[in-house]
Amino acid sequence: MPHRRVDEVLPSSCSLSLAASELYFDQTNSISRDRILKRCCQFVDTEIECMMKFRTSENGVRAQSKKHIFDITYDNLMKDPIGVVHQIYDYFNLDWSNDMEMAMRDWLLKNPQGKQGRHTYSLAEFGLNQEDIETRYADYINLFLSSDN
């Protein structure tokens, strides 16, 4: 299961929500930017809460999930995509082939990150800050994004 830093996910989600809202609401509509951002943050909160509940519950899901779920960080995937995919294959006892690896390397060369352009945003433009995120999502960060994982 991929995990991405919340300080990257939240502003990305907010930016996407605002862009999508422009398709449905015009300037005269009473829905406000703050309301859209609040809903977006609530959605991310709910996603993380449900995943944390699923992954840490005492009814056996935690033990079962270790067999069926392999956690990866987005940062590691971006740093070493071939290595991470190889780890996934090893974890699930799947066959690895040199042809497949060569195809992945070819695809990565032809499709570098940012090939289609980059969309930039920051926490501050959505009224968010690093300290609040680190406090609010500490359990998620510690479970899935700490350097020990």
C-alpha cells in the first residue's frame, strides 16, 4: 500500500478540489473556497482514519494485513522505482524477469516525472502549516512514514 507525506497530499487534494469546483460552480454561487477546503480536509481525515482503523484494529486485521499488504512510501518509490517493485515481487513471492525490468526502465526513461509539466502549491496557500499536520496525523506518520518503516 503506498503512503505519501500528508504535507504533500493535503495541499495537492485542496488544489484539485478547488480546480474541480470551478467546473460546477460559477462566481455567483454561494459555495465558498473555505467551505471547499474544509470538506477536502475532512475527506482526507476520513480516509486516513478508516485506513488506520483497518490496519490497527485488534480483530486480527493487523496480523492478516502483514501477509497481504506491503507498505511502501511514495518517496522511496520515486527514489528507486525498480528497487521498490522488486521488493514487492519478493514480498509476494512473484517471479521477476529481466525483460520486465528492462521494460520498466524503458518506460521510466520515456516518462520522467514532470514530463507533462508540474503543478505547484504550498501548505500556506490553503491555510495549513507543517506543525498542525505533524500533530494531527502523528499516528499515521509514525506507523507508515517514519524512517523505521
